Amino acid sequence: MVSESKSEEGRRVRLDRSIKVRADSIYAVSSLKEITFLLGPRLALVLLLLALPLVLPNIYWQKVLCIFGVYALLAIGFDFLANFAGLVCLGGAFFVGVGGYISGILNSSFDLSPFLTIPIGTVGGAVICTLALLPCLSLRGPYFAIVSFVYPLILERLIASTRIFGGTEGISGLATPTGIWSVQYLIIGIVLICMFGLRRLVNQDVGLVFRGVKENDQGIRASGLNVTYYRAVAVFITALMGCFAGAYLSHLYGWVGMSLFAVDFSILPLAATVVGGPGTLVGPVLGALLLVPISEALRSFGTLRIVFYSTCLVLFIVFFSQGLLNYFSRKYGQFEHWVKV
């Protein structure tokens, strides 16, 4: 009866909270309650990721958490490159494969420690990937996405046909970490650093340049800035995260092979970004946190998991294109009240 009387006398209006001053990154806080309101979601995400290793039941799901970290890095890189530099890159598998093979070869052939092979594979792989994609940075629209998607397919077929780097059997016997706790917190720490570090980067002046490269590259050229340089920097940053994921993954399993060029490393980050919320750098992490466990649960279906990713993409693009994080952050930043009609 109360709800009926309210609906007859007034209507529900949703307004932005007064804490937001001029933009999503500029706030006015005057109390502990407002500070908690502002920092609460960020602290909740950090605490959730730090607590996950403590509550997971067995070694299998702890390894799944490590795989989540790999896909989260790829998804953050995809979101950064697509929504802040204007390059839709489907070359996640390219970054993972190059970083993984460099780290695996250095460990197996030169007996270097993972403390050396992972950083070398990360930086060296990022340089190689950036140089390989450098001639394609002038491409627009879907053409860059197509080229970046083809690179890992070429390398996969090249390794299989020439039987280099172990061929189809790969390289086994790599050094593996001794403690699962250190492995989990390493990847979680890197995810948090990349997530908040890139968020900080895009809010600086260089972030405005990246957005300008995406939205009006002719205007950036007219300002005397080198568009190709900034695109190459964006690709290098993304490749750093992807190559680290590959190097980390090779030592996590003690093996490197053609599966590092699997299409999952290109498709699932795209799906995680669309589901979590494009353009947020945090939404892709939430998307990966949802999709990776479901993907592991569907592992018995083999490549049919791609159908699941594709279905999620279609449903979210058609019916929920803003993504989960954009939707919930808008609801969180508003409040409802009744006004008389």
C-alpha cells in the first residue's frame, strides 16, 4: 500500500552524488564517510584479490587463480590499447608466445634462473613484438586487428613445420617455482601494479595524447607530435604485460610449446573487456575474474569454449554494451529519491 501511494503521488528520480565535482577523477570530500565512499570499491577489489589465495580450496584452483592473472594482464593491455590508443589488438597470443619462448629457451639452453629469464623474456619479447607490429601501426579500423591476429598463427605453423624450438612437442624441463603462495601473489601484485599504474598514466598529460591519437590523429600530427611514436609506446606497454604473462606461464608449468599461441589468449581478453566494461582498465580484471573460472569448468568441452566466449560477446554487445563495471559504478555514484508529480 505504501509503494502504491508513493507511485501515485510522485516518481523516483536518480541524481549524481554531490561528492563528484567536475569529472570522474575530481572529487570534493569533507568527511570520513565520503572518503570511505570514494575509496571503498578500490579497497574492496584489492582485498578480494589478496584474499583469494587464502580461501581457495586446493592446488587446482590456486593454479586457476594464476591463469586468471595471465588473462587479466592481457585484458588490461587490450583495453588500454583499444580505448586509449585506438588500436584493436587481437595479438594477445603473439605476446604470450614470444615472451614464453624467450624465457623457456634461455632457461633450457643457458640454464639461467627464472629471476633472469622472466625479466629478459618480458622486455626482450616486448621489443620484438613492437618491432614486428611497427610497420602496421598506420593501419586503421579492423586491419590492425587482423594483422595482429595472424602473427601468432604464422609463428605456430612455422614452429610446427620447421620443428624449431622443440616443434610440436615444445621444450620441457623448465625451472618451476617452489612455493605456490609466492607464485600467486607475484601475478596478483603485477596485475594490481599494471591496473593502477595504467590508470595513473592515462590521467596524466600523456593520457590526453593517447586519447587524441585514438580520436583525432590528424590533430595530433598538426600539433607536431609523432602519432607513430605514441602508438608504438602503447603497443610496447601492452606487449610488456603480455610477454610477462607468457614468461610467467612457461615457468608455472615448466614447459613451453605451441599452445602458448592458442587463440584463447586473443579471444578471452576481448570477451573479458566487453563483459567487465571497456575503457575502465578495472572492468577487464572483473571480466577475467568471471570468465576464467567458467572457462576452466568448461575445459572438458575443448574448443567449444570459444562458443561460450562468442555468446558472451554477442549478448553483452547487443544488450549490455557498457559492461558490468560501467553499469555498477554509475549506480554507485547516484542516489534515488521521490519527487512529487
